[in-house]
Amino acid sequence: MALKAAAMALTGIAIALLVLYGADVAVSMGNADKEGFLPLDDMQRGMGLGGPAIVLPIIAFFIAIREKSKGLGGLIIISGILILIGGIAMIATPAPEGVERSPIMLFAPAIIQLALGAIKIVKS
């Protein structure tokens, strides 16, 4: 039970980070300075908010691998959907000069999380 709660907390943190990431990007796109409400550039934002948001649900899945929890599976799927939405938004906007975006690198973490969430729900 404690493992399931810890895993759900980790996934909740990941979802909060993704929402914060998306909000900051939205604010930065809406102003002329291209700055969000957090004092971070694109790389810092991606590494500081996006990186943990990708890794935490995967860790949560393996922490609670023996625990049955449809709720955790749902949270992992929500995290994957948020990453998928972010990837679609990145493709829809033009890349800055000198930056190449790989669609596989944008969607692979989302697909992995969606699969892990589905496995968790099916096994519960």
C-alpha cells in the first residue's frame, strides 16, 4: 500500500511538472520577449521540468510493479498524454534556427508511458 501511494505521488509530481512546463511555454509564446514566468531558457526548462516528468512515471511503474492499481495506470496514461500533446505542439511550431527536432525523440517517451499505463491497468 505504501509503495502504491509513493508511486502515485511520483506520478502526480510528474503531471504537475508537465502542466507547469506547458504553462511556461504558453506564456513565453505569448509575449515578445519569448520569456515565460519562470527564469529558464528552453534547454533549462526541458531538462529541469521535462526530464523528471518523463522519468518519474517510469520509476513509479517499477516501484509499484507488484501492486494492483488502476489509478496509478491512469495517472501514467495522463502523463503520457500530456507529453504527447507537448510533442504535437512542438511540431506545430517552427523550430529556432540551428535546432532540429526529431519526432521519434518527442513521441517515444509518451508512447512508453502510455504502454506502461495500459499494462498497469490491464494487470490490475
